[in-house]
Amino acid sequence: MSTMRALVYSQFGGVPAVQQVAMPTPADDGVVISVQATGLCRSDWHGWFGHDSDVKLPHVGGHEYAGVISAVGADVNRLKVGDRVTVPFVCGCGSCEFCLSGNAQVCPHQKQPGFDLWGSFAEYVAVPWADFNVVKLPDEVSFDVAAGLGCRFA
């Protein structure tokens, strides 16, 4: 089993620690991103202190990130290994009425890396519904700038 380093907390409000954890693998419709930059947001603090019922322990926070695709699921069509990317805070399913109308932020099936999924305070992060959620970055946009956009777009 391949492993990676991640900042894990096992108690709400407890001291997080860098640990070796299992490397994520992509779902058929997902990708794995090698995190090149990640932001730290007040929302991460709320997750860490247990204010979000979606966070289950142990947990890896982080939802503002950018990086390079390192693995692609079998059903992903518009992305490839090596693409420079970022992801919005809310990952919509891409097929419900809300997503199809451009309102993924209220998708009833949404997933949020850093909250109900493990997030970007790690070397790698898995993202579902990649063709719908993952945004390619132009070469002139740096990873740190893209990560800083984080939950500012959805």
C-alpha cells in the first residue's frame, strides 16, 4: 500500500500531527491531485473544532488548493495526468437540476474535500466528479494564487 504525509487531527480542537496515511485512489469519475499549494481558511478552523457535522474523525482538513493531476479515473474524459488544476470548495455531482443550472453550490449530492472528504493538508487529495468540478489552470496562474482563490468560487 502506498502512503503519503498528511496533517491529521483525531480529536476536535486537538493538536494535529503529520502522519503517514494511505494514498488516495481516484473513483472512476474522479482524479487524484498532487497538492502544490494549499490555503488555510476560517472554515478549516470550524471543521477542526467540530462545528461541521460532516467532519468525521480522524480527519484531514483543507479545501483551498491547487496542484497537478497524478491519477485519473476510468470515466474521466477532459482531464489527464499532468494537468495543472484547482477545484472549487463545493464539488457538485454535475447531473442534478442544480448543477445543470449552474448552481453546484446547492447540489444535494455535493462533496467537500476538507469536510466530508479528506482535504488538501496532505500530499495528495482525491476529487469526485472531476469532469464537472476540476478547473484547468493557465500557465500564468501560479499554484499559490490559485489556491488562494479556494472557496471564493464555486
